[in-house]
Amino acid sequence: MLRIYQNTYRRTARKAVVYSTKVICCNHSTLCNITRQPRRNGAGPQWEQHHSRSHEQFLLAGNQARGWTIPPHSRGYGMFVVRILRGALKLRYLVLGGAIGGGVSLSKKYEDWKEGLPDMKWLEDALPQGERWSQFSQNLIEMGSVVKNAIDIDPRLKQLGEDKLSEWRSWFDSRLDDAIEAADYQGNQIVETKEDIRSKTTVAALGIPADESRKKYEKLQSQVETLQTEIMNVQIKYQKELEKMEKENRELRQQYLILKTNKKTTAKRIKKSLIDMYSEVLDELSGYDTGYTMADHLPRVVVVGDQSSGKTSVLESIAKARIFPRGSGEMMTRAPVKVTLAEGPYHVAQFRDTDREYDLTKESDLADLRREVEFRMRASVRGGKTVSNEVIAMTVKGPGLQRMVLVDLPGIISTMTVDMASDTKDSIHQMTKHYMSNPNAIILCIQDGSVDAERSNVTDLVMQCDPLGRRTIFVLTKVDLAEELADPDRIRKILSGKLFPMKALGYYAVVTGRGRKDDSIDAIRQYEEDFFKNSKLFHRRGVIMPHQVTSRNLSLAVSDRFWKMVRETIEQQADAFKATRFNLETEWKNNFPRLRESGRDELFDKAKGEILDEVVTLSQISAKKWDDALTAKLWEKLSNYVFENVYLPAAQSDSFNTMVDIKLRQWAEQALPAKSVEAGWEALQQEFISLMERAKKAHDHDNVFDQLKAAVVDEAIRRHSWEDKAIDMLRVIQLNTLEDRFVHDKTEWDQAVKFLENSVNTKLVQTDETLSQMFGPGPWTRFAHWKSLTQDQQKRRSVKGELDKILKNDVKHLPSLSYDELTTVRKNLQRDNVEVDTDYIRQTWFPVYRKHFLQQALQRAKDCRKAYYLYTQQGAECEVSCSDVVLFWRIQQVIKVTGNALRQQVINREARRLDKEIKAVLDEFSDDEERKAHLLTGKRVQLAEELIKVRQIQEKLEEFINSLNQEK
């Protein structure tokens, strides 16, 4: 047998602790020193002997010296026990060392955790101190003793045993439940309360006298009410202190943010807030898909409710500013309004598409903001509609605002008025369902507390979209009016979720004002606080629900739920967009492997450069080409006036040259300069369009720009107008040119003759076409194409035969027929059974005479080819009449000088002005996304645009997720 005799502790020279254990072997007369020394390498303790021999040899030698003989089996048994003891000693010290190390580590962890807790010293100022706390504690002690005395069980009952007591308790609970159910069914009848039933049942069961128990119960009830009042007052005091500290914190934070904003940040980029980044993601998603399908997967707070239920007032209370227009029973919210709430040093609001900031502390800016919201709502409603799906996005920043994104929807209506569109009710229902059907949307269900709950329309819609109530927060508004009109028990049932079958995460009661338009947010909050402080809803029957009241608690709850939903779902949305991006990139590589994915903006910039390059090319056109183009366009514009208003009228008069001078001067002073400018502008337009058409034939032409280029050119040409002073300048030049009536050389004469012949031949072709339509096809055409003459054409041919006789008899006939000639023609036709009137004859005469006159003019031009020298010698008295050649020479000179002036103006002025017009049109088009989407179309553009948009959304999502993880 071995036992521990003595434990001693000693230190070595190296300061290491050595444990020595003396062991008595067998007969307790032999001691053995076994020393436990630490290993030098720190691997743990080990057992060593002081002697060079083993422990077993040491024991054997000691016994033999004393004359003892130990049997072999006993010696083996002893060695076995020693080994067991040595293992046990090892295990003990291992456990002891582990326990000590674990305790030290646990203590360190506890200290670190305790240091990480927030500083709660501020509670000392909020909670009651000194005598008031002592009085409060004493009241609690007294209440406990009274309760103990009131429900003390009679000693006789204690002898019945535990079985009898449990039997009585079950009977008591059943009686109590029956009484409560009976009270609920009896309605307005006066019944005993749950507390009275419990008291009477207890008195009857315990055998306590009724009067004594009643007094104790009334005393207990009064003490409970007193304690409740004190607790409410303490809570109000705590709330005020908390708000005071929050106000001080906001002021300090505002000063800090102002100092931080004013600090120079030239090298650093201003970091966006988390809620601003999230709002930008929603904006990108709404722009990505007009159907709003992709954006529906991201959380937002959807504010829904019946019309005039207080939706907008709740949102304003959360935003701490009256930012929405108001009406008297009129529908004001006509479109979804996305409001992003964020914290900032100043209380300001700003629309997404403008740079103006509205100072919400100034009433003038608030009025401007409300007018702008109303204007945008009415502008979004088009085509006779009452409501619109177009989202109005705005951001509200201010000290102490809870960060979240809310969407205010039009109120649900049950009856339409005559000024509403026929589909207004259905449109609002569909819009509300669409936003609530988002599985990650938080539904803020607003219920008007001043009306009967059975008249609510919104609760049924909410139950359809969120039957389990996992993302619904119920808000009861106008509780101050409800308290006066409704039963308090009914209101408490609503706030406890027992009246409506609809389920919700939480139930809240708020007061959004007294119905005054001029009340400020501070006045409304003070009124709300005073109401809940004195409301009978919270001072009867011990009902206290401080976390379910006030707009502040509602804002905190909604913000907390919003960010919880964001953290739970944002990763899934990022993964979904990664998959979408991969699919789009694969489709692009399969369809356009050699092209880079260029969006509309990039394509527009490329098309803009090509258009401006073509404008620069206008200045490189040669002068001869400009002269030819302007000359042709001028004669095209002026030829009809020359023949109809100058040449033919002058030919009818006896003094051809005098009539020509008068007509030409009138023309040059009035219509000629404007017509010349018009011709110059059309020539410029024609040359520019021809350049664009030639660019289409280039090998590197991209037809995706054709529609855009054509629209830009058409719009620029429509806007462009020639300089006004050009008309005055041309008028002077043209008058001076027409004053010259003498052809200077043979070359100009020949050119004038040729110009006359070409002009007359052109008019002859046009006249022949008119006659062909009037008289029908000739014999050969009728035979070859199996055509026949109409009755009118046959009449025209009969009239023409009579008119040809007149012209044959009088080659120099005047352009008009006399009355006698008309009568003669009509009678001759009557003999042939052809009835026509004088107007019919005149209509036929004009083209017939025109052809006759042009043929004579062409003959005179041929006769005048070689009459130049005769003209220079005899002048106007020349035997060969060449006045028409001189006329056309004068017209030709006017066209030359006008074309030259227009060419210089085009090169020096109008091309530059056209360049400016095109740049202005391009700048306007670049800001019009709808027009760019209409002009830049095709699968290539749509696929590239979608791919770029998905990349942008994914990048913003990843940026937001990184910032969100850092905030955690």
C-alpha cells in the first residue's frame, strides 16, 4: 500500500518550483523522495528520481537492508499501484492547470465585454434620485405586503395538501375564463370585471369576509393606480430628458458636420451616406425597368391607406416637415412619391432631377416645395387620367432623421366623383397591390381612428398581400378624435391586434395634429405628447403601452425594420444581377463578337462628331460648285414668275421694253430678294443633305446613326433662318444690275440666246404635259396601250380645233380671246352638237395659246443668234425683234450677281450659323432621353444599353453592400 505522507515545496536556484512527495512503501518505514520538476522546454512536468537507479530498485534495496523479504507478486502489485498513482498525479495537475488557464482567459474575455458596453451613467440623470426614489421603493414594498396579505391562504386549506390546492386552482382558472368570455359577449351590459371576478372567487374559496376583502382590494387598486401614475410621470420625465439629450447631440453633430463640410477636401472625394447610396440604387432600378419589376425585390417602406386617413401627415411627422400640399377632402396625392430620409446638418429637401435645395426651416421655402410637388403631380397625369405611375423622387435631410426610403401612394377610394377618370379606382388598387406585392416591401398600413373600422378598405388589400403580417406595421391615426367618438376598449383591441383579422409586426397609435393647416411640426408633436400624457386610454385598468404611441417611436420601429430587411435581402439581389449580367454578356458575344457594347450616350456622341464633321466639309466645297448649285436653284425659284408675271404680260402690250422695265423694278423691290434668300437656303440645305448621303456610302458607315442624323438635320434646317440684312443687301445689288439694258459682247449675247432657248424648251415640255392631260393621248398611244378618250377629252379636242383656226388666221394674236371670238367658237361647236360655255373655252385657250407663244419665242431666239451685230448697230430699232433675248440677258445677269453674293454669304456666315444650330439641336437631343431612345433603336442598342445599366446597378449594389458591412 502506498499513501502520501508529506508534501513539501521548495525552490531551486533557477526560481523553478519543485514539488517533492515522500512515499512510505509497504510497512511505512521506507521513505522515497520523488521530485516533480518542470521541463526545460516548457512541454509540461515530468517525474524524475534523485537517485541514479529506478524507483523500483530503490525500494527493493531499502527493504533488503532492513531484512525484509517481499514476495514477487506483492512487489509487482506495489509497482502497479505506484504507476496508477503517478498517472493520477499527472491528470490532477493537468486538470488544475487547464482550469487555471481557462479561468484567466474567461476573466479577460469578461473584462473586454464589459468595456465594450455603452456608458449608462446618463440613466442616473433620467431616473429619480434621493428621497423620490426611496419613496418609490417604499411604495413597491408596501404594495407587495398588501398583495401578500390579500391573497394569504387560510391555514385550514394548507392541510388539504398539494393535490387539493391544484384542484382548486384548475377550478378557479376555468371559472375565470368563463367569466371573461361571458363579459365579452354581453357587450355594453354592466358586468363584473376580470379583477372583480378574481377577487370574489378568491374570497369565496378562501373564506375571507367580503367587506374586509373589498376594502383591501380597493386599497390595492388605489395604490396600483398611484404607482401607475408615478411610473407614467417617470417615463415622461425620462422621455423629456432623452429628447433633450438628443437635441444637444443633434446640435453637436450639426456643428461637427458643418466643420467637416467646410474643411478643405480637394484631394478626397466626399463620401455618400448609406441611405443616399441605397436611394441611388432604387433610382437606377426604376430607370432600368419602367415596369418596376426588378426594383420590386429591394426593400422600401410603402405607405398605404384610405383617402384622408392621414398617410401624408404620418410621413410628414416622420420627416419632421410639412412638405406635401393639402386639400379639403380633395385627392392630393396623384402619383407615387419616393422620399429618402437621411441625416444631415441642415433640414433641407431636394428633388432628384434638380439642384435647388429647399430650406425646411423657412416657411417661404416650404410653400415653394409644396407648390412644386403639386405641380409635378399634376404634370405627371396625362391623357385624361386622375393618377399616374410616374415616380416623384425627393430627398429630405436633417438632424435626427431616421434613415429610410418611403413611398407615399394615392389613397384608396371607394367612390369616384364626376371629375375623376373612369378607371381611377382600379388604377389606385392596381398600383397599391403592385407596390405591396414586393416580397421585401414594408407595408405601413394607415387606419383612420376617427371612423368605424368596418369602413376600412386598405386592411383587406393588406391581408391579401401579406396574410401572415410578417412585413406589415399597423398605424392608427387621429387617436385624439377616436377617443372622443369610439369606445376606449375598442381602440385597445385595435392596438393589441384583436379587432382586425389582419396580422402585423406591430401596432402604433399616433396623433398627427388638430386639423389646422398652419400648425408646425413642433406644435403637432407637443400636442401629441400632451394627449398621450393625459389620455384615458393609458390610465384605466393598468394598461400601459408607451412603445406603441407617438410618431417618434413609430419612426424608430419602421427604420429598424427597414434596415433589417435591407441586410437580409441585399445580397440576394446582388447575386441576381450578377447572373443577369453574365447572361447579357454571353448574348452580346454571340451576336456582336467584334463590337464593343456602346450605349446610347456613347453612340450619340459618335454620331454628333460625324454630323459636325460634315458641317465642316461645307466650307471645303469649291466656288464653281456653289455657283452652279445656287444658279440652278435661283432659276428654279424665279422662272415661273419671269414667264407668268414679266414675259407674257409684256408680250401682250405694245411697248414690250417699257413694260419689262416696270415689272422688273417692282419685282426687285418686293419679292426678288426674299425669293433669292429662300433659294440660297434651299441650295445650302441640298448640299448638306447630299454630303450626308455620300457619307452613307462609305465602307465604315454605321447605319445605326441614320435616323438620328436625319432628325438632327431636319430640326436644324427648320430652325435656321437667313440673316435679315442679306435681303437689303441683295435688293441694292439686284436693282443696280437690272438697270443695265445693253449686252456688252457677243459671248454674253450667245449665252443669253442659249438661256432663252433652254428656258422656253423647258416651258414647252411642261405645256405639252398639260395639253396631254387635257386632250388625252394621241392616236398611236391609244392604239399601242389600248386607251380611249373620255367625253371631256373629246370636248376639249373639239374646242382645240376651233382655237387652232383662230391662231392660224392671226399668228400675232393677243393672249386673250374677244367676246366675238368666244361666241363664234361656241356656235361652231353647237353645229357639231358640242355644248360648252365661255369659261370652258377660256380654260382650253390658255395652254393652247401658251404653246403657240412659246413656239414663236423659240423661233425668235433662233433668228436672233446671228443678229448681235445688227443689234449693236440699230439697237431697239433693229429689224429683227430681240427684246426677249435682252430680257433674259438681264435676268441671267441678276441670277449671276445674286448667286455670287449668296455663295459668299454661305461660306462666310451661313455655314457657321448652321453649325451653331446643329450644335444647339444636338445639345437639346442629348438631354432628351426619350428622344434618344426613339432615334437610336435596334437590338444592338437595346442589348448594350441593358448590359451597361445592369453593370451600373451591380456596381452600386456592391458599393452599398461594402459600406453596409463596414457599418456593421
